[in-house]
Amino acid sequence: MSEPGYSYVLNTWNSSSDCCREWTGVACDFDKTPPQVITLALGTLSLSPLGANLVLPSSILAPLFRIGSLVHLSVPGNNIAGEIPGEGLANLSQLVTLNMGNNRFNGSIPPQLFSLRKLEELDLSYNLIEGTLSVDMGNLSLRNLYMGRNLMVGEIPIEIGNLNMLQVLELSSNKFSGEVPSSFSNLTELQVLSLRGNKLTGEMFPLIQNMSKLQALDLANNSFYGVIPGWLFDIENMKQLYLEGNSYSLKNLDQVPRCQFQGLSLSSCNISGLIPSWLCNQTQLTFFDLSENDLQGTFPPCLAGMSLNRVVLSGNKLTGSIPPRLFDSRTLYFLWLGRNNFNGPLPDTIGNASALRILMLGSNNFSGQIPESISNLSELLLLDLSENSFSGNVIPTFRPNSSLVFVDLSSNRLTGQIPITFAVGTEVLILSQNEFSGALPQNLTSLSKLTYLDLHDNNIRGEIPASLSQISSLQVLNLRNISLEGRIPIHLSKLQNLRILDLSHNRLNGTIPFSFGNLNAMTNKGDGLLWFPYLQTLDLHDQHELEVSWKKYKQGLSWHNLQIYTFLDMSKNLLSGDIPGTMGNLKSLKSLNISHNRLSGKIPRSFGDLQSVESLDLSNNSLSGKIPTTIAKLLELSNLDVSNNRLHGQIPRGPQMDILNDPSDYANNTGLCGIQIQVLCPEQIIKVPVPRERESWETWFSWEMAVFGFLVGFFFMILVFSRIDYFDFARHTSFNYQSKHISMMNKSSSLSNLFSLYDT
Ligand SMILES: *[C@@H]1O[C@H](CO)[C@@H](O)[C@H](O)[C@H]1NC(C)=O
Ligand SMILES: *[C@@H]1O[C@H](CO)[C@@H](O)[C@H](O)[C@H]1NC(C)=O
Ligand SMILES: *[C@@H]1O[C@H](CO)[C@@H](O)[C@H](O)[C@H]1NC(C)=O
Ligand SMILES: *[C@@H]1O[C@H](CO)[C@@H](O)[C@H](O)[C@H]1NC(C)=O
Ligand SMILES: *[C@@H]1O[C@H](CO)[C@@H](O)[C@H](O)[C@H]1NC(C)=O
Ligand SMILES: *[C@@H]1O[C@H](CO)[C@@H](O)[C@H](O)[C@H]1NC(C)=O
Ligand SMILES: *[C@@H]1O[C@H](CO)[C@@H](O)[C@H](O)[C@H]1NC(C)=O
Ligand SMILES: *[C@@H]1O[C@H](CO)[C@@H](O)[C@H](O)[C@H]1NC(C)=O
Ligand SMILES: *[C@@H]1O[C@H](CO)[C@@H](O)[C@H](O)[C@H]1NC(C)=O
């Protein structure tokens, strides 16, 4: 996506020059008189400086359908929307190559396409094409078929077996299901087969047993099962083999392959034993993923000298230290060794691995200081050293303009002041569960792009610096249990994006700031921002969940759906005074916990406006008066704790209130009564039937309403954003595995740098 297409294609299209000889993207057959246009290569035309987001209607192609001599037509990457113009294409009966990939074509594949009997290469990948693969496809004499990244469904038709010339079949990232038909075994010319990311099942290997020309086989992320056969390693041309994300198994890796792999993924294949030494003789190997197996032993030193660029060994039982030479590599950019038993200090050479962008070493037993040389890694985007035994008070000083966006050093034994020596662009900083001390630095604000700051369980002390309110991008701020004192700064409410704030288990005093009613992200009922899309892209199941108290339990919120939560936890402090009525503005808040403080006065009537709240804990304060009847309006409420206060009078009734009937939630007050705790109220005894008080309409919600409200809340909670497959399959026989795909993701954030990992 470097140059805008216009400049080098259409600029040469001059009506007074010879189109066959001087126009870029046009080729002619000069044996004909007059010469006939046979090739039109019109890729990425809409990427003009002004038209980058221009959507073109598919009717724009109409003029091309009069050029009946066309043999090769390609219009990829033009943002063309609408259905594939079947009738027009039927005119181009000489077509051998048709490339319409990387557009926004929708609808199903038009039947006319199957009348193009000379068609050998069809590329419709990266579109929005629906429907099934037609049985008519068996009429074609295709060699290369690219249908990856569409929305196709159904089974792969038996007629696919007729395509016995097929060399490339790329059907990845669709929704194909069922078993692949046995006729598939006829495709003995196949060199590239990708079925990655569908819902296919069966064993699959018996069907490919005779495909001796296979160079790339990608069956990852389906529901295939069975034992990986030994003959797979005897296919001499095999260069790329990806089988992860199925129910395949392989006892060990003892069999020496007869091929030279470039890429190999056998993640989650139940493999035990050692990392085999033959891996070191695989001189072409650049990527291997043996994660989530049962591998033991050490990191083979001989691997260190190879030109690897991605190494994934997470989730095994590997021990020992990392060979220092590994970091002399100039190619290594992705190293993921999380959840093993690696130990010892990290070698100082780590700073030499100049290409390193993603370094994930979490959940091991590395010890010693974090080597200062890490800060030399100018390309580093993501650093995860969490859950190790790193110690000391020396934290590497990164250059302010380095690429770092994500730092997780949590659960180590780091000491000293909270370090702020990270890149200015750092968005996620997790330093929790260490032994950091001293006051929170005023100049934490130099990290002005932070969206996520987690410092919980340290020994920081001191006050919350008011300057924190300058980090306006903050969405998650966790300062739980770090011995904070003093008042909560009123300016904290300036954090307009803050949706999760945990100040619990400190010694904060004074009142809850009136201004908290202005915490914008907690007042708006919206979907929240889509956070950290790269974490989803990478499927970083090593990344810690954010731990919060939620409905009485400490629970982890997954990174995948963090954006649907809004939390405010100020429990276990020394807060006093009235609860400000403005807090009723926090309409999108799902959990409010102000328990275990010294709050007094009444529960504000405005709490009835906390329309999203599911968990409300006001217990262990000195609140007095009645529970306001407005509480009955909270249809999402499934957890209410008002125990250990000085409340009295009738517990309000309502569809949701009536089922919140655990007596311990109301215990130790001074005269609460109501059906929930089976205590008759004095006025009920006297006046029968129950009089309609001024606000009693609020309790007249129908049960249907309650059930509906509950269901909506429930589905909202379980909404999980579908993961994006984190590797994309090579589209062409060049075996450039990090294919040139154009990321569909939101590019607005600098985190999009991470996507480009797969585009390089
Ligand atoms: C078009 O081609 C003619 C003849 O080659 C040339 O004189 C003219 O400058 C070109 N026009 C443009 C806009 O390039
Ligand atoms: C295809 O896209 C066009 C334009 O974006 C839209 O008008 C049409 O309804 C879509 N058709 C289908 C079948 O989704
Ligand atoms: C097919 O080609 C003929 C002859 O050039 C032309 O008149 C007709 O419009 C074309 N059909 C379509 C659908 O473009
Ligand atoms: C593979 O080839 C062998 C020998 O040509 C043949 O016997 C066998 O049936 C073939 N297997 C499949 C699945 O087509
Ligand atoms: C971690 O390493 C330390 C020495 O640095 C050792 O004492 C400890 O037993 C190790 N822990 C585990 C779980 O292996
Ligand atoms: C932050 O402030 C401390 C003193 O409070 C100072 O030592 C340190 O150099 C400052 N760091 C930056 C990056 O400004
Ligand atoms: C607070 O943090 C300390 C360590 O800093 C830990 O031992 C303690 O269990 C934590 N308390 C709570 C309530 O999480
Ligand atoms: C509120 O906070 C207290 C103290 O942190 C905790 O024990 C309690 O479980 C929390 N309440 C809810 C409903 O999660
Ligand atoms: C009520 O108070 C008593 C005495 O302080 C205490 O033992 C009990 O646990 C409290 N009940 C609840 C539910 O908190």
C-alpha cells in the first residue's frame, strides 16, 4: 500500500498515446491486426490520496465487459462494492485469469462464472461473498482458486474432485462445514492447500495421502481430528505445515522429516518429549510454533544460530536458560516462551536482537535484574515479563520515542519507585504485584497515551497526584491496595474515558468527590471503545485478565470483552460524609462498590438512575434513613448489599428487588423490614391492604419487563468478540507466509503497528 495507484497506473493513460505500448497495466496481442488488448491489471486504483476510503459501485466495471479479447483481468484492492457482475463477465469468454480479490463484492458467486471454460485462475479472496460453493465449479478447469476471507458456508461439493488440475486451493477463513468429500483425493496436483479457519471436520489426512506435490498444507483452526501420520513428514516438497487448533495428536517429534520446512505449526498436538535436534538442520526454517504441548528439556542451543523470525514455545514444560546467542539474531521479531519453567537471568545480549517486536516471557522463573539492554530494542512493541522472579530497582530506560506500546512487568519482585522510563507512546502499563514503593511520581503524566494503568498490590503510599487527571486517554486505572492516603482528587473526574476505576483497599479519606458524577465514560450508555484489538488478533491468552471484585467474587475480566464493563470500586477506605447525589448520573456503571467506608447520610434517591448497575455494594458504612423506593427501577440489579448500616423502614418492592432476598445483604441495620427478609413492616400490620404511596408506580413493573431486562443484560455480558485468526495463509505459491493482506482492522490507533507484523 505504498504508492497511490493513480500515479503509476492511470497517469500513463493518455488518450493520444498508444494504449498497447505506453499504458501501464495494459498488454496486447500483437499477432492480431489491429492488436487486441488481452491483459488489464488495474489493482489498488482507489488508493488515491483523496479516495482511500472511496467505495466504488461494481457497475464501474461495465466498460470492461465489451473487451471480449481479454485473457487476464485483475482489479484487486479497489474497494468495489456490490454483487459480482455475472452477465458482464460471461462476455469475457477468453478469460484465463480473473482476480477480483480484496474488494467488497457481496452476494453469491454468479452462475455465469462457471461458463468461463478457459478460466484457470480465480481470485475472489478478501470479499464479502456468501452462499455455498456451487456444484458447477466442477465444470471449470481451474489451476488456482483463491476464495479465502469470505463468508461462504455449507459443505465442499463432491464436484471439487473434478478439478484435477488444481494446484492452489485457498478456502481459509470462511464458514465451510462438514467433512471434505472423498473425491477430494483426486486432486493429486495440489501444491498449496489451505482450509484454515473453517468449521470442517473429519480426519482429512487419508484424503491427502497421494498429494505428493504438496508444498503448503494449512488445516489450522478447524475441527479435524486423528493422529498425524508419519508419511506427512516424507513429502519432500513440503515447506509449510500448519495443523494447530484441531484435535490432532502426535506422540513425539522423533521422525526426521525429508523436507525442509520454512514454517511449521504443531501447536496443541499433544506432543511430548524434547524439542528435536533435527529442527536445527532445517536451514530454511523461519517460523515454528510448538506451543501448548507437553515438551520438556531445554531450548536447543543450536536453534540460536538460525535465521528464525518467529518462535512460539509457550505452554510447555521447558526449563533452563535461553541461549545468549539467540539474541544475536537480526531476524527474530517474535519470541513467545510464556508459561514454561525457563529460569536464570535474561542474557544481556537481548539488546542485540534489533528486530525484536514482540517479547513474551511471562509465567516462567526468570530471575535477576531486567537487563538494561532491553531498552536498545527500538522496534519493541510488546514486552511481557510478568510472573517471573525478576528483582532489583533498575528498570530499563527506554528512549521516549521508542515503539513500545505494551509493558507488563506484574508479579515480580521489583522494587524502588514506580518507573516511568517507558516510551511516550506506551498505552498499557502493568506493574501490579511487585514491591514498588515511594509516592506515585508526579511526572507519570509524561506517559500521556496511557489507556490502561494497573499498579495494584504494591506498597506505594502517599497521595493520588492530581496530575493523573492529565492522562486523558486513561480507560482503566487500578490503584487497589497500594497504601494510598489523603483525599481523592476532584480532578480525577476529568478523565473522560475512564470506565474502570479501582481505588479499593487504601486509606483514602475525605468525601467522594461531587464531580464523580461527571465521569463521562461511566455516564454514557454506549458500546465502549474497542480496546486493544491487537490482543485479540494475537490471541494472547498469556495476557492477564483484569481482576476486580464483581458480584462478591474476585473475577478476571478477559481482554477480549473488557470494553463492555464499567466499574467503580472505592471500597475499604476511610471515606466519609454523604454519598453525592450526582453519582446517579453514572448510567452505564455495571458495578459500584463503596462498602467498608465511613459514609453517612442517606442513600441518594438518584441511585434509581443507575440503570445499568448489576452490582451495588453499600455495606459496612453508617448510612441511615430508608432505602429509596427508586431502587426498584434498577432492572439489571442482581447483587445488592446494604448490610451493616443504620437503615430502617421497608425494603422497596419491585420485580428485581423482590428476588434479592438474601437476608445477609440486609443484616445488621436498625429496623429494615419487608418481604425479602420476611419481616413484616409495622405499617403493613396496621394498614391492610398496602397503601399506594406517592412513588408506588415505580414498583408496578410487570414481570415480563424484568425478565426482558435481565436477558438483555445477560447477553450483553456474554458478548464476545470473535477472534481474528492470527496468522494468515500465504495466498500465492511464493510462500510468503506473512501475506500482503490489507488489514481490515481499525487503523486509527498506533497499535495498528502491531498488525503490520503480519503484513511485512
Ligand atoms: C500524451 O501523449 C502525447 C504524445 O505522446 C504527449 O505529447 C502529451 O504530452 C501527453 N499528455 C500527457 C498529459 O501526458
Ligand atoms: C451488496 O452491497 C450493496 C452495496 O454495498 C448493497 O446495496 C446490497 O444490498 C448488498 N447485497 C447483498 C446481497 O448483501
Ligand atoms: C457484451 O459484449 C457486447 C459486444 O461488445 C456488448 O454490446 C454488451 O453490452 C456486452 N454485455 C455486457 C453485459 O456488458
Ligand atoms: C493412493 O494411491 C495408491 C496407489 O496409487 C492407491 O492404491 C490409493 O487408493 C490412493 N489413495 C487414495 C486415498 O486415493
Ligand atoms: C525459581 O528459581 C529459584 C532460583 O532463582 C528457585 O529457588 C525456585 O525454586 C524456582 N522456582 C520454581 C517454581 O521452579
Ligand atoms: C520524574 O520526576 C523525578 C523526580 O520526581 C525525576 O527524578 C525524574 O527524572 C523525572 N522523570 C522524567 C521522565 O521526567
Ligand atoms: C495487598 O497487597 C499485599 C502485598 O503488597 C498483599 O500481601 C495483600 O494480600 C493485599 N491485600 C489485598 C486485600 O489484596
Ligand atoms: C466490595 O468490596 C469489598 C471489599 O473490597 C469486597 O469484599 C466485596 O466482595 C465487594 N462487593 C462486591 C459485590 O463485589
Ligand atoms: C452482623 O454483625 C455481627 C456482629 O458484629 C457479625 O458477627 C455478623 O457477621 C454481621 N452479619 C453480617 C451479615 O455482616
